[in-house]
Amino acid sequence: DAGVTQSPTHLIKTRGQQVTLRCSPKSGHDTVSWYQQALGQGPQFIFQYYEEEERQRGNFPDRFSGHQFPNYSSELNVNALLLGDSALYLCASSFGGNQPQHFGDGTRLSIL
Amino acid sequence: AQKVTQAQTEISVVEKEDVTLDCVYETRDTTYYLFWYKQPPSGELVFLIRRNSFDEQNEISGRYSWNFQKSTSSFNFTITASQVVDSAVYFCALSEVDTGTASKLTFGTGTRLQVTL
């Protein structure tokens, strides 16, 4: 039973570019959440997708957008990259309400 | 607003020692969930435990135990007889109780535990 899978593992971009990160939830899960973890910090909630709609959003600018597909997989898009966007981006999936979220290994994004 | 504080930035212990990781939280919600996650160097956050605010019973799972005290807003985590494999960053987190989709997690800044031989 595959867990949460994220791609790519690592990514290097330059300022101003755009990036797309991908996440496949754990089998049986229908909700995907995205978190940003800066070095030495705890993860910060970006947004959550359920039934292909954004359900909750954290304190992140509109440069951060996402999508969920009918198979429950999800993408995180970041436009106009800034140096401060360098971080580990974690995807978490869960099923229904009140169930623990399970995390993937993350995508490490470096902005030069 | 919710807030989680993990005052211990880094702890170093020798194998077989017991170690307690502290977690203090703030929330205006009357019902909420508390969590502990482990993050090894690989980066994946590994779920350890979830506790409902209604349930103040302590819990033990093997070498792990958790002490939830609502009166002091604390949810501490103890590892008994620590092992080198316990070396990781440990995060305490808080979420609302939502009957719909899973609520967002608010994390602390983490405690890095290093266990040496």
C-alpha cells in the first residue's frame, strides 16, 4: 500500500520563475493539504483541497495556487518565485474529517 | 489563533536515557486535537499520536508515553530508554475538530533529539 508520494524530490529554480509540485495521496484518501517548511522551522499550512476545491487556506499570497484532480492527486503551483520560497514542501493526505494526516517525503525547492 | 510552543530547540542524550519533550499550546477552541510527529533526516513527517481534548488519559505505546494536562495546556512526550534510531526532529501540532475535512495543523518549531552511544 503506497503512502503519500511527491515529485520531484529536489528542484532548483531562479527568482521569477514558476514551479509545479505534484502529490499523490495515500490509497483511500480524498483530501490533500500542502505545507511549507523553512529550514529549522515547523511546517506552515498553505491550503487544502477536497472534492477538487480549495477548502482552507493559510496565510500565503496568491502566488501560491493549487489544483486537485478527479483521482485525488494534487498540484501546488508557485509563480514569480522569491528567494524566500526556498523550503521543503510537504503534502499530506487524509480521508474524511478528523482523521490524522499522513505526509510524504516532500519536495525540496531551492531558489537561486 | 492557535499557537504551539516547543521551548527545547535541541536535546542530546546518551542511549538508554529517558527524555521528555515539552509542548505547550494555545487555543480558544473548546475541543481540539493534539499531535506528535517525528521527522527523520529523510524529511517525511511520521505520525505518532493524536489526542482529543476530551481525553486526558495518558497513553503509553512501547517506549513512548504522552502526558496531556489540559489545566496547563501541555502535551509532553517521553521516550523511555532512548535509542539511536530515535534521533530526529519531533513536532507537536494542534488542530481544530472538524466533522468535515481534516483541519489544518498548526505546528511548533520542533525539538531536535540526538541520541548517542
